[in-house]
Amino acid sequence: MTRGSECRKYRSQSGENLPEVSIFVLTAHKGGDEAVSGIGNKLHRPSQTGRRFDFSALRAVSRHARVAAFAQATINLIFPRRCFVCSELIDAAGALCADCWGELLFMGPPCCVCCGYPFEFAVRDGAPCAACMKRPPLYASARSALLYDDASRPLVLACKHADRIRYANAFGHWLAQVGAESLPQADMLVPVPLHPWRLLHRRYNQSLLLACLTGCPVTPDMLVRRRNTASQGHLSRRARERNVRSAFKVRVDRKLTLRGKAVILIDDVLTTGATVEACTCALQAGGAAEVHVLTLARVVRPQAG
């Protein structure tokens, strides 16, 4: 016995003038599989042999799903998902294990309304830090995802100098979170540029990589680095300011695009603020209405008084 379909007609029991309704129901027949044709007004009766339901498409989908699952399992076996800090096995690729995650210090409120310097205690909204009160920055605001310390430093430097660009997916997500309020208001994201010689040596601009992974529109060539400045790793604040003074400019063919726009400047680390201040100066000279800063990490030093 095989299940097929049978057309049964029903009329109103009350004698009301209602349309005849044909309903196809599953029945048992000898020989041949027949499918349910449907329910509706004045539907046609199926043929005596019925119409076969094609299960080949479902079988193909199921087969493809099994193949995809097997392929993913094979990839995970050959290239297991590991924490990109300590290589501990984890569930998701491009993430951190619980121990390494717990060592990172993510920045957030309460902080300075201008530069994002973290406060130890809650303060009133819109309160600046002592440094910004003494010398207000050129940019409208600056926010960072991580505290630049012993835990985050190896990650940032590995992405910057050791080709560990696979870290950037997580970094971009963290940047998007810390910039959740400012990113939707921005007209464009502008990465801090590298000098062509340094770009040739490093092969990629980590700031541009971070900007692209936030999911927002990026203008990668808005700024150019006019000279190959010295590395600032061991320079003092004043030496950094001298090093990057007038080092950036807006491309001539981009000034019309920049005029009156709200810009978010993207960099990897905010140390003294000399680089982002120099870039902000160039963007404002080029016609930007306001400049906000987003960085992956920032150095936090005790502020005087």
C-alpha cells in the first residue's frame, strides 16, 4: 500500500448557497505515489496516476549540507580554532580565550568628554580632564577601545609590525563598539597615513585596516604624509610634536569632498596625541567641520593636579 491523494467534494450542510469546495486528502492506494495537490475553491481533480513529488532537490540540499559540514570539520581538525594570544583551543575563530579576555582592560565611562581619559570615579556628564582644561585639543573628542598596557601591547605591536593582520577582525569590532555613538554621525573615516617608503616596508597600513573593518565608509587617501618622520616609540611629548608638525596635508583633489564634513580619524595607539593633533590640524585646514578620533588603544599616564 502506498499513500496517494484523493479529491473529496463537500457542500454546505445548512443548504446555504456556498461554493463547492474540493479538498485533496492523503489516502492509501495500491501502486504509485501521489502527492497532495492542495486545498481551494474549484480545484481540479488530479490525474488517475497522480503527480509525483520530486524529492531530489531535498536530497541534493541535504547532501550539500553534509559535505559542507564535513569540510568545515576537516578544516577545524587541520587548522583548529585557537585563541590568537595563547593558542588555547576555543569555539570561535578570531577570538580570545576566557583567560586572555579577562586580562584586557576595555575603556569606557566615566571618562573625559574631550580625550577619553579614564576617571577613577563617576563625574558629571561633559566633564573634561585636567589636561584638556589646561590645553583643549583640536579634535572634538577621542575614544579608545583598550588600555595600552602589558596585556594589549603584544597584540597591537604584532598587528602593526609582525603581519598578524588576522587580529584586525576583532580589533575592528572593538573599535565599532567604542565608536557606536560617533560613527553613525560621521561623513567619512580617515586613517592616519603612512609615508610611501614605510608603507612599502610594512606592506599595509594598520590604521586603514582597522578603519575598513568597522563597517563604515572609508576615505583612505584623504591625508598624505609629506615626509618620512622618525619612529616615535621613545620620543618625549615635545619631541613627538616637533617630529610630526606639518607632516600631513589633505590631497588637493580631496578638499572639495572634505569641505563641511564630520570626520573620524582612525589610528592604532593614542600616546601623547601629537599625531592625531597634527592630522586634525591638516583636516581642519582642508575644510573639515569637525574631527573625532578613534584608536584601538591609548596610553594612560597620571595627570598632574
